[in-house]
Amino acid sequence: MKEVYLKVLPMVFVILVIPFLVYLSSTKKEIPVFDENNVQKKVNEILNSNQDKELVTNESYDKFIYLAFHKEKEDTHYVIDAKTGEETTLLNYIKEEKREDFFHKVSELLHLKYPKFIADFLSGEEKISDVELKENELILYYNKDGLNPMVEEELFLHVNYNEVKEDLDFTLSLDSEYENENGYHYDKTKKTVALTFDDGPNGEKTNRILKALEENKAHATFFMVGNRMEYGKDTILNVLNKGCEIGSHSYNHKNMKRMKLKDIISGEEKTHEIYKSITGKDLLYTRPPYGSINNQIKESLNTIFVNWNIDTEDWLHRDKDKIIEAVLKDIDDGDIILMHDSYETTVEAVEELLPILYAKGYQVVSVTELANLKGITLENHSMYYFLKEV
């Protein structure tokens, strides 16, 4: 029996062990190897080439090493693969099966932060120029070449790890609470103007303007005529649902200076009652038709009066290009702009104008938002033509 065993053993070795060794030899090059020398060499090379900058971050993760430097207003970021020592990008550490989900989420966050014309342009991987790694988030930086209209500001997006935790192939540190960037969180330090529309509600035209406002992270104030409100309930509610606001434009659009005071007061009471029956809210503002008013009327109505300092004369020209020109030629921080949501040319002008204003660094808001941003308390019986910080 022992002799048989000794004869069979070499055959087993040949049949089982040798093919296994051959297999290992053939697959050896396919097994990733942690090349510590190459990794450290690359790190040292980057450190030496950035000696004139401040080293902000030098962190080792399970699959890569991340280096960040700062000098004056410039930040530089490096990612070194922990296995090969090759310089790479953080976008290579998105799980392959999750790439579509990741960029879908990024597009969603871009549209939350930026106007549609910017978010549409930036959506996708090809416009990302750099990625910064933070403790709880990624910051994506974008190349804006080819954007029209071209914006002055740098374009970037903060992506909290909670939003993409299932998509990234590295260890994450998650916040218990966080807030995404939102284009409706207006900035007190930026130039801001109030856009206003008279003579509504005007159904489809008003709703198209609301759509353009929404696509550009903008709000407006709509001064509506009381005897038109009952026939425009859906439009009124849509204005409020889009974050915009409504003021009175009298009950019947007559020149108040030519009316009896009792009729003015009666008309305003009717307008307020109709509006409250539709919305459950009170009207805060009044814009007298033609901007025409006197001190007696101001003292008799318990409301805030709002006129304008930029008149587009859209009712006169009914020309899209002239409307846009009227806004852009003299626009300044704190202006109140007059338009009418009654004309197709005004709608077209708004659709084209809002991206231009954003590109020039302007926020477009309602009267209330403009007053809040400027720290101005609006008072009843007073007339306002613009809202600028004193």
C-alpha cells in the first residue's frame, strides 16, 4: 500500500500543484500591488514643487492620498492613487455602477443653486475642472468657457456627502445636519433690484413670467387690479406659490387724483376684500395707477405706496429689445423696475433679460425682499421709488 501511495503522489503533484503555480504566474501582473516607493516618491515630488505654497491638507485615505495647497487666492489640489502612486482625480473614486446616479444628483443640486441656463450648461462630468475634498463635502469647480451669457462669478458647487454617500468608493464623514446651496438664499452683499409688474392678473402671460422668474432664481412683485382678481384666482395663487408677492393697483385702474376720496377708499377696501377671500392674506402695498397720487390720498390709505425709478415704457414701445435696453442702460443697485404683464413683448423681454441681469451680478427680487436685504423698514403712508442703503 505504501509503495502505491509513493507512486501516486508525484502524479497528484503534476496534475494539481503545477497547474496552480502556472495560474499564479500568469495572473501575477493583474493583482494590484501597493507600491509604497512610487507613492512616496510622487508625494515628495508634489510637496517639493509646491514649496512656495501653504500645505493645507495632507491626508491618507484607504484608496488615495489627498494634498491641498493655498497661495493668495489660488487653491491647488492633488490626488495620488495609493496603489500605483499615479496622480489621478477624485472623480475616479465614484463607484462605476453609481456614476449615473452621482451626476444626476449633482445636476439636481446645480439646478437648486443656479439659474437654469447655468445649471443646464454645467450638468455632466466634462465641465468639472477641479474637485476639492473637505471633511464633510466635495467642492466641484467648473469651467464656464462657452457659457452664454457669460457670468462674472466663479462657478462651483458644494456637495455634502449625505447626498452621494452611496456613490463614492471611499470612507465618508457624515454631518448629522446640513443645508444645500439654494439660489433663493439671496446675498446682502450682491447688487439687487426689484422687478414689478402692473395691470394683472393676465393668465398665461403672467404664468410665463413666473416660469422665467423660477428658472432664474428670481422673484417679483405683481400689482394687480381689484376688478380683475376674481377672474384670475388660479394665477394669483400661482404667483404666491412661486414665492412672489402681490400688491394693489387700485380697484378699477382710474387716476386717483381725479377721483373722489371716498371712492378711492371704497375701491381699495373692495380690492383688499377680494384678495383676502382668495388667499387669506392681506395686501401690504399699493401702486397708484400712472403713479399718480397726492398727500391727502397717502394719508387716507393705510398702506405702503411703491412706485418705480426705472420705467421700461413697455406699454408704449411693445418692443422686446427696447424694453431690455431701458433696463440695462441705467440699472443700479436698489432700483425698482416697472413693467406690465399684459404684453407678449414684455414676456419675451423678461425671458431674455433675467439671465443677462444674473450674468451682470444682479439678484432680482420682490419689493419686500429688496427692503429686507437693504435693511430698510417700509412704512405706511410713505411712497418709495427705489430702495438703496443710506
